[in-house]
Amino acid sequence: MPGPLDGIKVIELTAVVLGPWACQMLADMGADVIKIEAPYGDSNRSLGAVRNTPGMSALYLTCNRNKRSLVLDLKKPEGRDALLKLVESADVLIHNNRPQVMDKLKINYEDLKSVNPKLIYCGSYGYGKDGPYGDKGALDDSIQAVSGIAMLNKLVLGEPRYLPTIVCDKTTAMTVVQGVVAALFHRERTGQGQEIEVPMYETMVHYIMAEHLWGYTFDPPIGEPGYTRLMSHHRKPYPTKDGYIAILPYLDAHWETFCKLADREELLEEPRFKTLADRVANIDDTYQETGKTMLMKTTQEWMDIFGKTSVPTIVVNSLEDLVHDEHLNAVGFWQTIDHPTEGKLRTPAFPIKFSESPADIRRHAPVLGEHSVEILKEAGLDDAMIDAMIEGGATKVA
Amino acid sequence: MPGPLDGIKVIELTAVVLGPWACQMLADMGADVIKIEAPYGDSNRSLGAVRNTPGMSALYLTCNRNKRSLVLDLKKPEGRDALLKLVESADVLIHNNRPQVMDKLKINYEDLKSVNPKLIYCGSYGYGKDGPYGDKGALDDSIQAVSGIAMLNKLVLGEPRYLPTIVCDKTTAMTVVQGVVAALFHRERTGQGQEIEVPMYETMVHYIMAEHLWGYTFDPPIGEPGYTRLMSHHRKPYPTKDGYIAILPYLDAHWETFCKLADREELLEEPRFKTLADRVANIDDTYQETGKTMLMKTTQEWMDIFGKTSVPTIVVNSLEDLVHDEHLNAVGFWQTIDHPTEGKLRTPAFPIKFSESPADIRRHAPVLGEHSVEILKEAGLDDAMIDAMIEGGATKVA
């Protein structure tokens, strides 16, 4: 059974993580993704550990499975012409250049719409093109700064800091997938192609304000923005005698079970902790008392006591632990790829389980230009034209 | 022009943030979302500031616009019967109960498929139901602990900590939207309904490993997991003379512009910083030198110098700053809702800009049971049946 996007052809003009990871998710769901790179290749090809082949780094391998690779120099007329040929039969084009770059290359929406009116054209970049920040460049860290994320950390840590994951690139990538698939659905029903814009800044303020708008939900505001519980100093995994544990006696029933089984029944009498509302009003004290308790036994002892109760209780995994985790291994989360040039690789399964149209891993992450000839032929170019393109540097083969 | 999901009916059986925010995104894109709540209502109705009506808190208002509210007690036969009637004409049902709860209520996929074989049935909860953690409860913090996120913070801060945003709830919500829309597309092409499972744990390990799998991409590993740059101690917005700034002279051209305009040309001679590869190899030093430089002028002075260059440079906004931001205001990001009971409200626009099927805000977040009668009538129940349900407590009206 093929994935839900089986039969959809996506042209990818992106680099680093946002675009490549978005396109990989579409590819995992069955789309035929043609990754188009300049002759020097996606810059993430050199980010992270490399085993065999330069340009086949860890970060590249993790964001580019299930795709085919075509090299095109879009600044050369033959390169641009080949792109237009491909667009004729494509369903979707995704880029993450600033709009000004696409105008200059003469491949903005209007240019490509005239070749294929049913195309879904999706651009993702720092800031909405019609606003005053519309021509600014952006990286994940920039968007963490401008969207309020770094300053959330100031409330916790005393200084603004970026989160240790590229949350803006990846959340925007997921938004790209959402927009593209919704536009495909719309086209299926109406026949209409369209242009989609997914700006990182707007995407991340929408994301961060889902819970943090708080008092500013009201106009005029009735209090500060910020879901205060999340910035509590004591909100963290608790140290045990020999490690850490995540235990969250949240609801009243959880709290009662917690106090009884942890031998802290005196806490049940405390007015500060009586009801969920009391505990939320005294959240730092609640977390602190829970933390004090956890120091009394080892992680395994606490897992034995609480692991089978309804109190959410779970181990605190490091990145290394994840590859050995019994649940992930039992559900087949870690998949193995025998890559023709890079050898045996580990890759996470696509996380959505579809009963009738399962996602799958059909192709290894390609070497730069691995499918240039094959794809150009599919687009209708003959051998002489392809040879001339290779000769003139408009394409490149692996 | 209606949104891309116009005409799609979604039944929401969810609470708190994950499910409600996912369903709100579907509603923003045009779906008719019927939020079904137990008589006591979604627990997030009491989380955050309240202005006029109990049960209409900030967090509820932010995650539930564009929906209609129906109260059903699914433990009562009349409540369950009414749900089955609604399922007959629904396209999608989304729940975030553990699968065991849905079995007990006799509304698991097999039960509802027999009523409507074209239904898309999506469950989202802590852990994939077929794995050893499959019956565990989970909250956002639990998943931050088990998926490696909290331990990433240990590498930066010396102790595991949760991020100050409910990243697992919200990322899983986006994955739910992705899965549901992909399944709608698949159904449009094939006529097939299906069951979808979106487990938070698997979703977050897939998310976090997009960049952090690193040396563990290879089997056997060729180094540690973890994209080390992200855990650098000096990776943060830089203090200026009077505030903070986010400046990221990343590429070689950026670095050259940075050193020249910041009057630090001596850094251009430093072997540690010569090329992008050198700077990445000495990332902590690079960030530290950039940071030292930024102390020399005010934020506005630096914005005047770098704001128009290609070096990504941007202000560091607090949550409060975001409602005054000139870009967000110019693009119409902040929208105003005149809520019939709660007064004037602020809400973020949906971030994806569709040229032909724009998202919009058509309905205010409903009071509990506001549409109970209207929806039950649409499902074919007559006045006597509805009155009996109200009488017996199987539904409730606002």
C-alpha cells in the first residue's frame, strides 16, 4: 500500500533543514521529491560526521531520504529551461529563498504559473514578504530571538538563551507540509493551483502564543502574557538517588496516589496542595516538594512504585538512551538503511501511523547529481541536450 | 474565498492543548469543527486569566476559535447514540484519549467504521498503542523527559530542564493536522477512510533527531549524537550597552561584513575564524568574540549599522514586545475578535498565506454547550429527544 501522497511530484529548491526536512516528510508520505541543488550542493551536506563520501554528512543523510537528486545551475539559461520543463508536470514546488532571489532568477510564482497553472508554489523564509522585515535574511536563532522564545528563557534562567534545538526551522517545516497538503486537497476538489507563503516569524509567534498569550488574550490585557507554570524554577526532571525521573502528579487522583505511595501522606493535609487549583497557585512549592521526595529512592525503585499507576511517570532519556529504548525498538521506530555508498545507517520512522496508506522508506539519501540524467530524460531532454548541459556546467552527474 | 478544508466536518473529542489546537488549525483552514465536551467541559477552560465568564479562560480562548460546542456525556447511552449519529455524516474524528478509554466507551475505530466506513479516525496520545509504553499516561513534560529534550538542556545548563514551552503538545498537534489532511487527500483520490495514530513519543524523537542524530546516523556510530553547536555555552542573544541583539555572521561574506562594520578587522586575520568550517570548529570562541563586540554599542546603534546588510541581525523581543512589533502589525498578524460574552479579544492570524483558499476567523470560541441544540438537530434528533437528553444529563446547553 503506497503512502497518501503517492503519485505527487514535488520539486524541492531548498537547503539546510527547513526545506529539506519538510520535503522529506512529503517524500515519506509517498511523494516523488526531486531535490534540485546548485553544482556546489546543499550546504548541510558538510554539516556533521561523515563516514565515506564528502558531501554525505549526518545532517544531510537525516533530512534527505526518499528523494532523487538533480543538479541545476539556475543562473544558466539551460538550467532554468530544464526547471521549466520539470514544472510542466510537477504538482508542487517548494523553495526557501527570499522572494527577491526568485524574482531575479525569473522563477517566481507568476513565471511558473504561466507554465503550469495547476502548480502549488510554496515559499518559506524569515518574514512575510509584504511586511517591513520582508527582505531580511533569517536563521533559526534569529527567529528564536525575534519571536519571543529566547526571552522566555530569560524568565527561567536570568538571561535570554536559544533552545538547544532548531525549533523554528522544524516547526516551520511542519507548517510547510500542512500548507502544501491542504493546497493539494483543495486542488483535488477545485482544480485550482495556488501560491502559499509560510513565513518563519509569523509561524513561530502563532506557535509560541498558543499557550503564552495568556493575559494578553484580552484587549486591554488583564495581566501579563506568559503561561507562568512553564517558567517555574523547579519545573524539571527530579534527581533521584542515582539519576533522574519525570513524575507529574497533576490531577487530584494523581496527587493522592503520589502522596500515599511515596509515604508523604502529610502533604495531603497541606492547604497549599489540596486541589489542582491550589497546587497550580503554589506550583513552585508543589514541584519543590515532589523534588525533595524523589531524592529518597533510586530511579528504578520509583519506576517500580509508580510505573504501573496512573501518575505519569517516565525515565529521563539522553540522546544515546533513545537508540536502546525498549518501546522504540518494540514498535520498529529505528529503521536500518543499507546505503550504497555510506553503508549501514540508522533512521527514525515517520511518526504517523496510517492504516491504509502507510509512510515508508523507499530510497536512500542521494549523492549529489545521482539522478540528474534520469530526471532530465523524464522531462523530455535528449542525450545531446543533456551532454551539452553537463559540458556547460548547467548540470552535473554523480 | 473559503479555506482549503471548506465542507469538511471534524468531530473533536479532545482537551487541553494538543487536540484543541490541532482542531483549531483545521478549523482555521475552513473545516466545520464540532467540539464535543463532557458536561464539566475541557479542563483548559479554567487555565489562565478569565475576564467575564468562568470556563472562558485565556488558554481556552486561544485554542478554540472557529468551533462549535456540543456537550455529550458519552457514558450515557443517549450521549453515545448522538455521537454515532454525528459520525454518520462526519469526515474526521480526532481524540486524545488513551486507546483503552475509547475501547471502554465502545467508540474505537472498529465501532465507528461500521457506522461510517469513510471516516478518518485519528488518535493522539503519549505512546504508540502497540508498544510496551502503550498504556501509560503522558503530559507534555513527560514526553520532554523521555524523548531526550530535557537532557539536551543538561548539556547546556548542567541539569536536565524542560523547555519553557509545551513543545511536545504543539508539535504533535501539527503532526495530527499533517496526518489528517494527508488522509483526506488520500480519501479524495481513493474513497478510502482509515485509522491514524499519532503518538507523542515517536513524534518527538523523530522531531528531535532531525538534527541531533548526528554521529548515531551511522551504524556503528562514528561519534556522539547531538548537534554540538546548539549546545554551545555562548550561543545566545548578545547583551549590548542597553539591551540585547541577535546577530549571526554565519557565512564567510557575513563574517567579513561583520568584522569590517564592527571595527574588528583584526578578527579577519585570526586562523580560528578564517572560513565557515574554521568558525564552526571554534564555535564557542566565535560566539564569544561576537558577544564581546556587541557590548560596545547600543541595540539601536547596531541595528542602524547591520539592519540593512545581509548579516542576519534582529531585535530580541519579549512576549509583550510582540503585540507592538511593526512587522506583525503591518502584515495584519494580530486580529481582533468581538466576543459576544468575553468582549474584545486579541488572536494571532493563521500563519500560512494561501492565495486562493485563505484561512480565516469566522467564529468565536464557544461557551460550553453553545451549539448543543443546533448540532443535535442537524444530526436528525427531534425536539423531544433533545429535551430528554437535557433532562437526563446526556447533553447541556449554554
